[in-house]
Amino acid sequence: MNPKKRLRSQADRLWYDIIIHQNPVCEGCGKEKSIQAHHFFPKGLYGHLRYEISNGIGLGIKCHFFHHHRGDPIIHQEIIKKRGKKWLNNLKRKAQKRPSGAYLT
């Protein structure tokens, strides 16, 4: 594995570990214990938010699957309800400040 890919993999793992540590139960349903890290603003579209902690959501396997494979908007609505409009507005501001640069690829 080349050095850039190795570093990105290590950074991804650290980010995931932080999100799961901060969110020990599912933020979608509040029930599941098998948590996965989810990017509220997708990292594919918002690469500059890839490692933004406030963009990380802890979701259980079921909620994460339903959100990605069925496009369930209720999950994001629940997260906004729990985290609040202030959190969402701050994250939206960060999303709009898209830097330019090759380091995002």
C-alpha cells in the first residue's frame, strides 16, 4: 500500500474510533449497540468534512443500512431532532466552505 493510502486508512480508522466512542448507541433509533460511523454530509461529496468530528454520526447496522440502501430520510430527521438546529447550521456552514486543493482526493 502506498504511503498516502496507508495514512488515509489510519486517519479513517481514528475518525471511526472517535465517532463510535462518542456515540455508543444508535443516534437513529437509540436502541442498537453495534455501532458504525456515518458521515452526515457524505465524504464523497464533502471531502473537506471527511475528518470533521461534528459530521460523524453513530448509527446501528440496521439504521445505517436503511439509510444508505433505502434512502430513509427519517434517520437524518431524528439526528437533527436530537442534535439540534444549531449543530446542523454550524455543520452546513462548514460544508459551504469547500476549500480547493488536490489534497482532498
